Amino acid sequence: MSVVSFSPKPVSTSVAAIASQAFEVRPFSGAVGAEIIGLDLSRPINDRDFARVHRAHLDHHVVVFRDQRITPEQQIAFSRRFGVLQIHVLKQFLLAGHPEILIVSNIIENGQSIGLGDAGKFWHSDLSYKELPSLGSMLHAQELPSEGGDTLFADMHKAWDSLPEALRKAVKGRSAAHSYTARYSESKFEGNWRPTLTPEQLAQVAEVVHPIVRTHPENGRKALFVSEGFTTRIVGLPEDESKQLLDELYAHSVQPQNIYRHQWQAHDLVFWDNRSLIHLAAGCPSHLRRKLYRTTIQGDAPF
Ligand code: OGA
Ligand code: MN
């Protein structure tokens, strides 16, 4: 008589492999940007899928993940896979319990702004006023207005590639100063949402100097790295010459053929590369509620 021996299944101590998700990267027809369809950021992302997202981000500079039902914790965890997160100087607008998230919102509750109401009213690259500016930022839509509220992105690699020879010569080897307070109190939309900075906050945003033309550390391409939001002057030029040159660079950078205009859809998560693009908030009527959560990933010192 044969004995059938039953051995219990060994208890596995290794974590089960994460399955790949079937998703598509669809480039937009215009200047830059791609949509990522079918990737669910609330599920674990394996290394292969992460590498595809990383590649799409480098190739298209701004990627739009549709319909993401994710929590702040999940946005933070996904952002961290790209690097260290930066905490914004406006502490009063950080999400309670999650300082890695900056609330971008025009909503006023009990007479107080709940978030940064006019982030991006001038073209800018996030945190270019820091020694280590941002690699990229993610904005996740929480509440969207029924009209307006678009975000525009301009390709600064294209701006450099198409820069007329005279302007190339004029900026060759030059650096520019960047400051968070450059246009801090200027109101462009209805109302002025900016809180007065404390001395401690001012100390965190002392002026920095960066090259006007930077090399992207991952794709190797050159990009213009000045913008009207935070750049204050070109080092070593008289003020009028500096202003004229900067104005020409700004006008050249934001020509229509270099721009992608993002019209937000519910639950969009948009992830852009601050080393390749500058961006702008188009604004919306102030009585319409708009709220987004931003995470900001630290990048390298520009070179
Ligand atoms: C930002 C920003 C633009 C917008 O959050 O960094 O510039 O449309 N936002 O809200
Ligand atoms: Mn911004």
C-alpha cells in the first residue's frame, strides 16, 4: 500500500512579484506632452512600468495620468520614486499631516485662503529660486472650476534650439539671478493671495544664481533656464541691458509652437519636468473653486 505523503506548502517569505499594468503612452499632437492611459497609480508600480513612465517623462516633458483616484499618501509615495521631496516655504499652505503636499487653491474658508491661490501667475520653473531647483512637480486635481483654470507648458529645449544666433551669443557663458520674491506681491488675477513672508521664510529664499543655458542631467539636451516669474537680472550686465535681453528671451520662449495647454479633467495627475519646461497658470474666475495638490521633487544644481 502506498502512502501519499502530504507536505504542507512552504510559507513564502518573499514578496510576490508585482504584475505589470497594461498602459499606453499617447503623445499629444502638439509641441510637448503625452497622456498615459490605463496606469492606476493607486496600485503598486513595478520597476518595468516605472521605467516606462520615467522614459515618457524624459521624452515628452509633461505626462498626464487620467482618472487617478489616489490619496495624498499615494501621491507622495509615487513622487518619492523620482527623488527627494521639497517642502514649500509657505508652510501655511501645506496639507495637514502631509507637509510634502502644497495646496494650490483659490478657495477661501473662514476668511482665509486654504492654499496658494495664484501659484504660477507668471511663467516659471518651480523652485528655480533654490540652489537645488525642482526636477519635476506633480499636480493632482481635487476640485476644478467649470471654466478656465488651464495650465500652460512651454518647451525650453525648443526655445534654446531655435534661439537666434545673436541671442545665443549674448547669453553665452552668462548666469542669471533668481528670487522667490521677484514678483511676489504683484497681483495679476483678481485679488492678491500672497501672505506676507516672515523673516524666517525670507531667509529660506535668498537670491541664487544659475546658468542661463542649462544641460538636462538625464537627456543631455540644453535648455533655456530663465523665466519672468523668478529671474531678476543677468549677472554682470547693466540693468537696462539685462532687462532688454531677458524680455527677448521670455518672448522667444513662449511662442505658440512651443506650448502645450492643459485643460484639466477630473482626477488628472500631471507630472512635468522643471528642467525642460516653464509653466503658467491661466487663472479662473475667483468665485469658481479650484484645488490641486502639488508634490515637488528636488533636482540637481543646474550646470
Ligand atoms: C504650480 C503651478 C499652475 C496652476 O503648482 O507649481 O504653477 O495652473 N500651478 O495651478
Ligand atoms: Mn509652478
